Amino acid sequence: PSVLVCVSAGARPAAVLSWYNGSLPLLDRDTHPVRHMAILQADGTYITRSRIVLTPTRFDHNRTIQCRARNEVLDHLKQEPQKDNFTLHVNYSPVVSMISRTVFVNETEDFQLSCTFEGNPRNLVRVVWFHKDTPIDMDSERYEMITSDMISLLVRQARKNDSGLYFCRLSNVIGQGQPDKSTSVEVYTRPTVRIRMDPLSPVREGEQVNVTLFCDIEQGNPRILTRVRWFMDRILLNELTQ
């Protein structure tokens, strides 16, 4: 919590002090208790002190807290209250968000992931990227960290096992933060297929039986074939498209 004290001196009658967050009045609440005290001086004037206890959040950073003092004299003269301002500087750990929810990339291509953040101070003391909840070894030549307004990870030569969830964890001198949602990377790979024949047993010449050939995908992402070409002795027999 932060304690702010406002003091008014030389008023007669005693000044009434009030607090504002911007244009919003800060009344006596459990979240920000306010206490006032007026002390009569030997010359007949008053010193008035007001004390407010605040628990600022990151949303209060750079907010202006204002103390206003007025009494019956100012009201009678229709003058503005006396004012003094204080700007809140709130330090907080990074609040992190990933730029993309899903990234699609072809095998052997490069891809880049980025996260943005707010924090005070802005200077980061540590950046760690995670893949499937495991820290990425940045000493590998496949990875490169790019720092600007955003924090980016460049991954070279995408591989099948690069698919999965990624996120960054950022730290400043106050603490660390990571996003609520990760970025999903989907690496598209070339299909590996196997020919299957039905029936499996050998077919005799002249035997009146139908033979069906199937092209089954064994590996590849996505698992759906969009085009199939059939060849016999390297001669194109048929081409099927989805």
C-alpha cells in the first residue's frame, strides 16, 4: 500500500480536504481509507491533514491523484479550491500476450513467433521461450531471439517435431509473467504412402476377379490427401483430386 498525506495551513475556518483519482472522488472506503485531522494554531488558523491509503495496480500507473482544499471563505467568494497533484508510478511485473493463436508452416521453412508485453520497468532481465512446456535451448543455431517493441523467436528449417504450443516467459526486476494462452504451431509435412491391394492373394492370369488398389497415407500432416496420381511403369494412369 501507498500512503499519501495532504496538508493545508493558514485557513480559518479549517479547510475541508478531499481526494480525487483524475476526476473521480476517492471517498473513505475499505479499499482506500481516508483520515482527516484539523489542529487549531495559536494565531487562530488551522492546519488540516488528510491521509489516504492506496493499493495501486498496474492500471493506476501514471494516474494523477489530486488533493483539493476549500472552506467557507472560498465558497463565499466562489473561488476554485486549492489543489495539489501527485502522479503515481507503479512498478509491476510483465503482462504478456502472444501475437498469434495459430501458425501454419511447411516443413523446412522458417517461422517466427512474437509476444508483446507491458511492464514497469520496461527493461527485461530474462527472456525464456518454451515449446511444449520445455525451455528452448537458444544456443542452437536453429533459434534466434529478436528484440524490438516485441519479443520474437525465429525458428529455422521447421521440422515435424516443431509442432506444438509455444509461449514466452518475461522477467523484470519486479517479477515474471507469461501469457494465459499459447501459440499453436502446425508443421505441414510431405505424405508417405503405401499401396494396399485387395485381394491380397496373387491373381492368376485370365481369372475373372476384380483387383482394387488403395493408396494409404502412413505419415504426413495434414492426413488428408488432396491429389493422388496413379502410375504403371512410370506412365500416368489416372489423377484424382479432392
